[in-house]
Amino acid sequence: MSASRQKKLRQEQAAAAPATKRPPVSEEQKAAKRLKLWSIVFYVVIGLMVLGILCAAVYNSGLLQRTLTAATVGSHKLTAAEVNFYFVDSVNNNAYLSYFVEAGVPLDEQEYQDGQTWADYVMDTAIQTARNTYAVYDAAIAAGFTMDDEMQAEVDEAIANMELYASIYGYSSVSAMIRANYGVGCNVSNYRHYLEVQQLASHYANHYYEELTYTQEDINAESEANPTDYNSYSYRYYLLSTSDYYETEADEHTEEETTAALAAAKEAADQMAVDCENNEEAFKAKVAELTATDTDETSEETEPQDTSLHTGELKSSISSTLADWVTDASRQAGETTVIEAANDAGYYVVMYLSTDENRDVNTVNVRHILISTQDGTSEEDALAKIEDIQAQYEENPTEDNFAELANENSSDTGSNTNGGLYENVMPGQMVAAFNDWCFDEARQPGDTGVVKTDYGYHLIYFVGQTEQTYRDAMIENTLKNNDYEAWYTATTEALSMDRSFALKMAKTNVTVQSNSSSN
């Protein structure tokens, strides 16, 4: 039989076969099926809820934040918890952030620019800070530089302070306070590690800087290569402002009016330069005339201030508009010129006075004890305290006794662990009153004196002059700074940075208060 006939036969048989019926389903069977279906749904929902609770519990426990890699810098894998330390501290250490963001609103809800939030901006800073810290940390380890007792004591003190604050603010533990401030996963253990890495990196960076040394030949070579950078200049200048030469007063002026006012200012400046050439008193008198007001003319008690005079300024402190002319080696005392100011502001009349190569003044070493008035102490109490310390010193007027008194009493954290000592102090480095006392021509080793500044009252002990001139000290600092910056840049930029998915677990909903930050 052919295949086509077989197929036809099967079709006929199927058509002739009696139709079959499914047995009827009872209501009890239907109910049982519905119950089974709802049971499955119920257990699935319960399972998902349990899974969600477990996930939340694991997340809130901080286990994920302490174990998963959020960022990688070089060979170091940073967890989300460690990134939190860098992130929150980047917020707290940015004094200007509060001026740009809305207070009380999380940073991850505020737009920065180009679709980024302020949290994205801070995170970039935090990751880079972590990179830089670990780069120097690695350099320290490679150099055999390890934590010493002093560094460990600083970490221990920081943890102890956290314990004190935790108690004051009612936290159950230090870890609870750290978690509240830095985020889930942060505790006293990883915070200590964070501090230790920072301490080692910071101390090694300072060690590297201090170990940089230079020969006199190195210093002389730099002096010859950039002589004007280390001179101090004295000069006078006065701006004849365009605004004083408009014929009419108005909020805005036409281009033609501005051109005419500039021409008038230029003519006046040229005439002043000619009239005052080689005559400083004439320059001073002309400035007094131009700055005179009705108040000046009617008041005999107030003498007009000599605002045109600038003395002992380094090239780096002189306006870039004037610097090239003032520091030109061909300048002669009393020489004047006219220099156009930027943005159509007018014309400067400038008089060169003198140059000091800073070879006749040496740096000095001093010790001091500060009783601060910036911590709420009254001036009367601060003065009484410093006089009492001075009396204690005079009972045993030795440098060693002064150093001990400084360690016991000084408010200056920069020197109250080394006997109040500042070495190689340069002219202008300290505030004016302190500087003037130190560089008084009559000053002798062993001299002491009380000086008042905006910081409080200082008892100063003059150790003596060093053998290094002010010029050589500036040059050595410049060489050190340049070499340190080159090393730091090469060291940090050599370390790679990468981000991982767990970075999303970092705490970025930090808020900033007005002109101060908190989390």
C-alpha cells in the first residue's frame, strides 16, 4: 500500500472514531487546585520577603561594605567603607564647598555640572586623595620607613578622642559613632587602618622633604639663573583710573567715551611721570593731591596714608603688570614710567626706588611660647599667664628651661612639642610684630621679650642668627619645593586608579551646613 493510501486510511479511521469526553471536574477539585496555586504564590512571596530581609540585614551589617572592592589604587583594593573615610573627610576638609552647595540637601541630589552631582565631584577628589596617599605610603614601605612610636601615639590619641566624643554624644561605642559619621561598614578597626596609612604617608612625605639637601654650588647656580626671583624691590605706583576722566557720570559709557577717558588718563599719567622723575617727594605729594577728599582737607587730626609706597617686595609679590619693569636690572633710583592697566582700567605711574639682593640679612632661630586669645581666653588673662611664665623662666634663665616651659604651656601646636623652636626663620615669614622683634638689629642671643599679635601673647627667646643668608634660604626653599613637587607628582601619577561596582555602596548622601560641613 502506498504512503498516500496509508495516510488517507488513518484519516478515515480518525474521523470514524467516537469522540471522547473529559470527566466532569467537581467543585472540591477546583477549590483544591486554587488552594495549591495560592499556596505556591504565598511561599514564593514569603521566600522573597525573607530573601529581602536577609539582604537588608547583610547590607546593614556592613559586611558587604567591608569586603567588596569599591576602588583600586595601584595594588590596593579599597572597600566601600574605606572610600567612605576619604569621601566624608574630603567634604569636611573643603572649606569652600558650603559656598557652592545648598545647605542640608544631600550632595548626590545636587547638580554640579554636565550631568554630574556634587557627590560625583567630591568622589573624584576622594579617589584621587586615596591614590595620592597610597602612592606615598608605598614609597615609604619601599624605603623601609615604618610606623614609629610617635606616629602610633598620634593614631592612638585620635582613637581616644573618638572614644571621648562617643561618650559625650551618647553613642554606644566608638564604632557606632564612626558608623554614624562615615557610613555603614565603617568601624574602629578600619578607621584605625585608615589613620595609620595616612600617618605613614604624611610623615614620610615630610621626611622626604626634610632630607633634600643642596650644596652652595647648587644654590649659587640657581641664584645666577634666576637672579631677580630672590631680590626685594622698593617702588611707588599710583593708578590714574579711567573712571576719573569721564566727562559725565553714568552707569555705562560708549566706546567713544571710554576711548576719550583713556586718552585723558594717559595724558595725565605721562605728565605726572615727567613731573616726578627723580623726585620721590614730588611723587608722594602728587598722590596725596589726587587722593585728597573733603574729609582730608577739613580734618587736621588725620594724616593721609602713604598708599603708593611698597618696600621690600619679592618679585612674586609684585603685580604681573608691573613686575617686569620694576625688576629690570637696568632700573635707576627715581626712574619713572607709565604702564597701561588691564581691561581699560587706566594707567599706572611707577617709580623705581631700590633693589636689595638679600645677602646682608641672615635667617634666625627662635623659640617662643604662645598663650592664645583665639580660644576665648581674654587678653588680660593671656597677658597675666605669659608674664607668669616669663617669671618662671627668669628663675632659671637657660634655653633648656625655656624649652621645657614651651612644651608645658604653649598653645602653638606647630612648636609645643619641640621646645617652641623655629629654625631658619626668614624676614617676613612671621607676623609683623613677631618678625620685627626677631630682626631688630640690636637683638642678641639669649634675649627674651613679650610680643602681642592677633594670635595672643608670645614670650620669645632669641637663639641667634644662622650662617645662612636670607637669599640662600629662599633659594634652598625654592629648590626643595621644586624637587619635592617633581617627586610627588611622579610618585602619585604612577599609581593607577580604577572604580568597581561596589562604589555605589559608598556614602554619598552627605549634607553640608552653611559655611561648615557635617554628614
